[in-house]
Amino acid sequence: MIATKTGISESVYAIANDPFIAEKETFNTSRRSWLAIWLFVCDTCEDLLHEDLVISEEQSVQMARRLEGFIIDGTFEKWQAKWSNASQDESCTVEDLKEFINFCGFSGGFTV
């Protein structure tokens, strides 16, 4: 559980590094959606990740741009179908990923 300004949440998976400039202080989603989103990020943005999972503002903006490109060129849709078949579970939606992209772009960086 993570305490936020609005209470306690069990579904917070990323916290903005600078909540004063962030459009959203946290990124919340279901565990199932977060697993799919984070696996996709690890597969496609490995060069932007660090062991401590603290993502700088610059890395976060780069991640947002890259992920947005993967929606546009169909990479995410292909990955999503493959992941859903492999896990036999419903993956996250494009809307879930777009929400994460928005968080990345306006969070000032974040910590997972």
C-alpha cells in the first residue's frame, strides 16, 4: 500500500518524482494492466531503465514518445496479442497504455 495525498491505495504503481509539476501525482491501474504495461516497457524501453527504477524527467519523456510511436506503428497491438495468448489472460488496453504515456510525459519523472 502507498499513502498519497488522497488516501491509501493498493493499486499505485508509479509515483511522480516531482508532484508539484506533475499533472498526476501517481499512476494507478489494475494489477493485471500494470503487469502488461510494465512488461511492454521492459521489452521496449530497457535502455531507459535503471536497477533502482527511478526514471528521470528526460527518460520519462523519451519513454512517452517511444511508447506513443509503438501505438501508432502497431507494435503494441502485436505485442498485446502475443502477450494475451501466452498468458491466457486479458492484457491492458491501448487506453491503459495511453494513460501511462500521459503520466510519463507530465510526471517530471517517476519511481516504480
